Amino acid sequence: MENLLYFFGSLFLFLALGVPISMVLVLCAMALMLAAGQWDLMTIPNSMLDGADNFPLMAIPFFIFAGEIMAAGGLSKRVVQLAQLIIGRVKGGLGYAAIVASIIFAGLMGSSVGEAAALGGLLLPMMKEAGYNPGRAGGIIASGAILGPIIPPSTNFIILGATVGLSVTRLFMIGLFPGLMLGAGLLAVWWFVVRRDGYTEVLTFTREQTVSILKDASPAFMLPVMLLGGIRFGVFTPTEGGAFAAIFAIVVCMCYYRELSPRELLRVSASAARTTAVVMLIVAAATAVGYFITLAQIPKYMGVLFSGLIDSPNLLLTVIMLFLFVAGMVMDLTPNVLIFAPVFYPLIEQAGINPYHFGLIFILNLGIGVITPPVGTVLYVVCGIGNIRLMDLVRKMLPFILVEIFLLFVLVYFPKMSLVPLRWLM
């Protein structure tokens, strides 16, 4: 139990001091190493190398690269136009279009921050010009961004699968239906918001504009269909699917849209490399922590701590969800996955809970964390793009967060809502 206190004490102390998360993880590994009575400095770098040398994780740089190309090569703009065409003919059309675009973007990028940045840059100026409250406009974009970690292809499902040894393909498939359900929930909330706030703008398109938008947006719409179909039917693995998405995006943006020059491709490649380096450094550092977590038998201590709840799976899940919700408020999604998945999965196995169902609600819960203060990364992205005050954004976003939390607990208590569609898809 003393090791458990060492771990959580050092983790939250360094986070409170504002130390970068990758260094926090390395320092936690050192604290656990000292607690175990060891001092071999080569253990940590060796563990970090082992953690980064993982074939399923190769999908991450490919999907990051594909997302960067889509944002720079005109594909993002056409996704927004397609969303506006699909649902923009009703009052408050831009808000509905933002949610539909979030669903489509989630199937292209798999990243909440990238989705928020792309949609915020395109839609926030249009929504402000139409008379939307800035906080409300930013709120609908930020709340839709959590679909990125749920709807496949999700880089967080890739990390979770690699961390605890689950099939990434099955994790992808279990996220599809609940992700669409979340999107439907956001559309329902926006219906009430439109009537409360009095938004009246309606988007209309001529026949020529409709044909042009459909023609331009068809590659963006086909990519997630081909990607998920290829992964589901075994044409390629998730890692190969990431490479396919990157090549598809390059061909479409350079040859079909002709909006991505070779010089721009080099700039995008450098940006994707920097983003990948940050993610993989966190993954490597978390692997070192995971090694010492196992050595210190922290999962065993957590099992003792929660032993009274093992026979009550719903109560156990509720307590874990509350803990993860608080953790998500103070730490980003990826390190939370890497730190807490190895801690909680042994408990889940003892309680007889389906590991894929837990993976879904685990990622969804932590995804909500990226839009809750004080460390909600998506909040700061949207505030920066739209020049919105943080508290105004959080206040206007509250109805959307509440419906997402409600749907999270619906999935917790009714696992068949995720497991039955998974059985159909697989």
C-alpha cells in the first residue's frame, strides 16, 4: 500500500508543479524505483525503448500524418460543406452542421484536438457572423470533438489495445455505434438550444452548388467507409489502414483537389513528425512507469482496495468512472490511458466485465475530460481560435457535457448497447 501512496503522491505533486507530462511520468518511474529499493538508471531508458518499439503503435504516426494532410489539403473544408448540405436547411443550421461534421471528422482524424482545431478554424467565424453567442458556438464544436476518440479510427483505442493486449479492430468496431449515439444526443440538445437562443439562420444551396459539393466531398466521405471496411474484413490491419489513409489523403489533396503542393507536403510532414514525437515520448515514459507499477504490485493493491466491489460490477464501474472523471479533469487523455489501463484492467477481469465494453467507457470518460477544466486541452484550442473567454465557453457548453455524461452512464449500466452492435459488426 505504501507503493500506491508513492505513485499517486509523486504523480499529482509533479502535475501540480506544472512539470511537462512526459517528465512527470519519468519522475514517477524514478520515485517507484526508489520505493522498490533499486537504483539502476538504465532500467528506465530500456523500458522506454521497449514501450516505443511496438508494432500496433506504428498506426499512430500514419493517422496523425493523414489528419494533418486533410487539414492542409482542402479536405476538411469540403467535409464542412458536405455537413452543411446534409442538415443545414433548418433553423440553427450551422450548429447542426458542426455536429454532423464532427461525426465525419471523427472517422477521418481520430483526434479530439485536431478535430476541434480544424472545425473551429472553419466554422467559428461563420457562426459568429450569423449572430451566434461565441461561447455557444465554441461549446458545440468542443463537445463534438470528443467523438474523435470514440468513432474509429481512434488513436486512443490503438494505444489502449497496445497497452493491455486487446484487439484494436474490435475496439474500433465497439466505438462506432455509441459514437453515432453521442452525435444524435448532441443533435437533440442543439434542437432545444436553437429554440432557447432564437437562432434563425438557414443554409440554402442551388442545384449546381449541391452537385459541386457532392462531387468534391465524395473522397472525404469514402475514406472512412473504405478504411473501416478494409479493417473489418481483414483487407489490412489497423496499422496498414493508417498507411492507406495517409496515402489516400496525399493522392486526393495533391492530385484531385490540387491544394497541397510538394513544399506544403514537407511542412505538413514536419508538423506531423513533431506531434508524433510528443505522443510517442509520452507512450515511452508511461511504459517505464508501467514497468515499475507492475514491479511494485500496485494493481494487486488496487484489487485489495476495491475487493469489496468485485461482486458488484455496476458499483465497481461507477466508482472507477468517478475516479477517471476526476483524473481526466487534471491530466490529458493519452497519459491517463497509459497510466490507469494497466491498473484497472486486472480488476475488470476479476469482476467478469467485458474488456472491450470497459475499453469503450474508459476512453469515453477520459474523452469528456478533454472538455472539462482546468486541463481540458480542447477547451484551450477552441478558446484560442475563437478568442472566447474560458468560463463563457464552459458555461455555454454545460448542456452538451451533461448529455454526454448521461450517455456515458447509460452505457455503463446497459452494456448490451455497445456489445450487441459489436456482435453484429464482427
